[in-house]
Amino acid sequence: MGDPLIGPYAAAFRDLPDDDGHPSFALSSGALIMANEAALTKVVDDTFGMTFEERDGRKVPETSDVALANGAVKIDATFLYADLAGSGRIAQVCPWETTAKIIRAYLDCAVRLIRSHGGEIRSFDGDRVMGVFMGEDKNSKASKCARQIFWTTEKLIQPKATAKFASVRNNDVQIRQACGLDTGTARAVRAGIRNNNDLIWVGRCPSLAAKLSDVRTFPYCTFISEAVYKRLNDSAKTPGGKEIWERHVLKIGSIDEVTYRSSFMLKP
């Protein structure tokens, strides 16, 4: 029996250096990779037995910045997840073209706003996008960005979709969304195989930000952790001397998480 990772498909592979210059198997077009019990056992054993080579990151890493074999990049960052709510119902009552246009408009606008505030886009997941902010005032920039995404959804996407699409009007479709933010230390590592991999983000802050973006308590659409709130500058915390954040305790798993929520929009 041949190599359990390759098996009878050995002819479809050729030795190539991986990102660290070490030999690595690469699939030729259309080839299949073996995934039987022996192959998967080897993957699990090798992964559990590896040691990560961690380095500090001075910018938001891209996939190519992290070694596939055992790289890890540690960053201090603020994570923003923007999540379109109720897209399942939109898909049920609207033609697929309308659904696709609404989701695309939301994600396109969110991406532009994240980038305009200095954030980097590192993940799309269906109707959700993740932005990563580093540097000075990252929390204030991210929170303002989230409130602008709220404004864009309510003042642009919703009224224009209602005016343009009969299926939105006739079914009283309410286009809602939420943004979740947390800040702290996280690590980026790569998962997958050669030519089929991406960054995964490990740590409390990306996880909590994602969970906060799932909260649905309209008109509260921006949710930030206590860590983010404590680091906001005055223009983000109390614009014009007005407190726009409300303390709110959320049950996340078995933990009572102190968060802050806002129903205030911000025009871009």
C-alpha cells in the first residue's frame, strides 16, 4: 500500500516547495486527494503533534503572511462582524435575483465602510463579513463604522429595496442587520491543504464579536464588548456630549457578558 495520503493517485502529484521552502505535494488539476481512515488519522496525529512558530504581527496578516505548515501571527486588534439578519426569509419571499442584490448591496457597502475606516477585510461567510482594525483609535473607528453600516441599511438599502422590488413591498420585508465588536489579542493561523486553505482566527475577541453580531433586538443594532467601550474616545462614546451606549448584560453560553448596545446611527 502506498502513502495513505496519496494512495493510487500518486501520479497526479508532484513535489513542490511549500511556503517555507520544504517539499510538499501539490494536486494537479482535477486530481483527488485520499481521505480514508488511515489518511485522516495521520492528519489528526500530525496536527496534534505539531508546534506553532508564533510571531508578533504589526499589521493585519493576509493568508500569504502565515506559513501553512505551522505559522501563527499574534495581533492586538479590534474585530467587527457585520451580519445581515433574516436573509433566509428574504430568500423565501423574493426571487433569487432580488435576494442576491440585497445581500450584495449590504456586503458591498459594509466592505467600503470598513475599508474607509482603516479596517481590513479577512473573511466572508454567507451574508456576513469580518473586518479587522489595528492601530491608534481602532475601537473608536470600528464603532463608528458599525453605526454607519446601520445608517446605510436603514436609510439607503431598505427604502431603495422597497421602492425597487415588488416582492419586498408586498411581503413587508424588513431588512435588518447587526454589528458585533470586541478587542484584544488573537492569533491567525492557516487551516486546510495546499491550494485549499484560509486563515482562521483564534481567540476570545473574534469569537465574541461574531456572537454579538447574532443578537437581534432592533432598534439596537450595534453591540460592543466592555473592553471596546472602555477604549472609545469621546467622539465615539459621547458625541456632542450625549451618551449613545446602553449597558446590557447578555447571557453567552454560561457567562453573563457585560456589553454595550446602541440604537444610534451615524451618517457616513
